[in-house]
Amino acid sequence: MTATQKTISPIDGSLYVERNTADAEQISATLQKAKQAQTAWQKTDLNERKAICSRMVEAFVANKDQIANELCWQMGRPIRYAANEVNSFAERSRYMISVANEALASVQVSEKPGFIRYINREPVGVVLVIAPWNYPLHTPINSIVPALLAGNVVILKHSAQTPLCAERIDETFQAAGLPAGVFQYLHMTHEATEKVIQSPKINSIAFTGSVAIGSRIEKIAAGRFIGIGLELGGKDPSYIRADADLDFAVENTVDGAFFNSGQSCCGIERIYVHESIYEAYVEKFVALVRQYQLGRSDDEATTLGPLVNASAAAFVRDQINEAVAQGAVAHINPKDFPMDQENTPYMAPQVLTQVDHHMRVMTEESFGPMVGIMKVSSDEQAVSLMNDSEYGLTASIFTQDIDTAVQLGEQIETGTFFVNRCDYLDPELAWTGVKNTGRGCTLSKLGFNAFTRLKSYHIKTIM
């Protein structure tokens, strides 16, 4: 019997998408098709690969309204913001297309009489991309486009929460004239995905998701000696120094904490504020959070949508309730947000003070509309607390003293360091992390490295 996967919309609990999952025969055929297609695709001129990817982007953007509406219903992004991910999908793709020649160029070495020497970058083969639901468009494209431009073929396994994203990407590649087999997707069970990871036809894996699943993937692939890129969890901190522009810092950290209902690996989940401005910061922060409109994602007035499902909301509520029982102070009354209801994905935002690192809310990834704020007395204390985490994706400091901020940034264990901004991916910078956040990188010219292998040419000329 064929298994099915069901996408339940967080908006109203309705069945939004239902798909059959691939059986063993379909998976085998997909892998075989990919392997066969890669040989010809690798020989395709880079300019042609770039042209096809460019046409794909234009076809994707032309379908923005439909894609945004589907995104809203699948994972709960408010409709007023949903189209922005299509825009970032296009921005990142166009950037990677623009730097492909430089990123994939041969490495030239010094001249040596009687020899020709250089290093080529060759494709690794078949790349498996395993994508998440929280940013289901621009996260997978970070790997898909550079992998294809490098001459690889790609199989996309998307989250069961956002299957239409995989289908729309496939449709636009087909419209762009991509040869058959070069990009394919599979709706698969976890068990089937594990078997694909173990297939000798898979040469590289790019995964975005939880630490637990990332660890599982490493174990499954152990001994295969293939590249594995892992973008995992985050508990990203922000530090508000005494000289920060207060209103600017509040506006940006509120957005950094609550955009996408806090369901972002690089969202702000803990904030450290210098004691001299602590009271003023908290007052302004709470006042701004109270302006959110919690509601259905398909309502244009909504600025804070539901979490992806009721269990995700319950997890965040448990963290909050536990912290309050341990002495934390909650500044938001959920009753002020009529849509907040237990046992549903709808929950009010929450701001906690009187928190410390003995509480899960300051150490365990929350992935929801909640943030803890701590008072600190010095830069040294702030840096120590920021580093007191098993994660290290991004960290930010708000200050008018850029030189000091950079010096502090050099001490912070993180993949990306921001000054006076947060929760942002710049396509020209490497997206990477330390500690349990994972390993490898996407974006920037360096993001191509995961999808190529080096081959040295050492040629002796005979006169």
C-alpha cells in the first residue's frame, strides 16, 4: 500500500495538501535518472547552465502571488509577508548566478618552466537537498542553484509541511528548459530518506533542520566519505550596549525576535541589555510587541501568524510556564490577544525578564514568539553570556561604537556577527555556524565549495 503525507494548514487545521510518498521503485528510478543526467549536464557550458537558472528565477517570480498564497496556507506565514520570500529566493539565485564564473574558475598557481599546473573544480555528482518548512523557498535554493551551476544534479526532499514548494521549483525549472533528470524532487518518508542517504548514487547532502536529525544523518552516512552540509539549530543572542540608539535597537530586535512567529534559526531568542538603559529598553520593547496583530495568516491585517502546529506552540508555552514558575516575569497578557488559544497553533507573543541561564528559555532553542531579556553590567559579562550556548549561528550588538563592537565580535563564538542589525542573510557573505549549529556553509562565492571537488593538473611539457 502506498503511504501518503498530509499537510495540515496551521490557519484552520484543514487538510491543505495530500501526496503519495515515493515507493522503492520510484526512488530507484529517480536516482538512476539523476546519475545518467549528470554526465551530460556536467559537460554543458557554464553560460548555458546560468541561462537556464536565470529563466527559472524569472518563471518563479512571475508566479509570485500563487506561491505566496500557498506558502501562507502551508506553514502559516502572514500573507502580507509571504511574497517577500519569493523576492529573497530571486535575490539569492541571481547573486549566485552572477558570481558562478569566478567561484568555479580554475585555481592558477605560479609559473614553473617546463610545466603547466592548475587546479580545476569538478562537480561532486548527485546532491541530495533536504529542506525545512520554516523558510521553504530560500533555504533550499541556497544549495540548489550553486550545485546545478557547478555541474551537479539535484534531488530535493522537502518537508511534508511544504510539499508544494518543491513542486513549484520543479515546474519553473521545467519551464526554463532544464534537461530531464537534472533537478528532481521526491516526497518521502523518513525511513525512505535514510535509505536514499545510504545510496551509493548520492555524492553530497545539504540538510537544514534540527540538531537531532543532523546527528542522525551523520550517523547514517558514516563511512561513505561524502560531503554533508548541516545547518542546524540556533539560540541567537543580541547585546544592547549603553550607547545604543534605543529606539532603533528596540525596533530591530523586536522584529528579529518575532518575525515568522519566531520560527527562524537565526531569530533573536535572548537579549542582554546594559543596566544603564535596561528599564527604558524593556518598556519600549514590550510596548512595541503589544502592537502585533495575532490572527489568521490569510488576513492582510495579521502581523503575527500561528505557529506551524499546535505541538510547536505547546512546546514554547511549556518553556514560558516553566520559566515563570522559576521566577521569570511575563510582560504580555495572552488575553490581550483574543486569537491566543491553548491546544492550537495560535499563541500570543511573550517577553520575559528576570531570566537566567538556569532556565530553558535562555539555553534551549524555542522556535516561537518568545524572548528572554537579561540585565548585564559590562561588555565582558555580555560576551560571556552570549557564548554560553551550545549553538552559534548569529549574534548581534547594537552600539554607536563600531570599533569596540568589532573587537567584541572577535570574541563571540558565532558564524555571522552583526552590528546594528540582526536576523538577515546577505547573499555575498558565507552563511555558516559553529558548535551545534552545524558545519559547512552556503551563500557567497564560498558556498560553491561544498558542491565541487578539487582536481590538480600537473603537466610536464616535452620539448
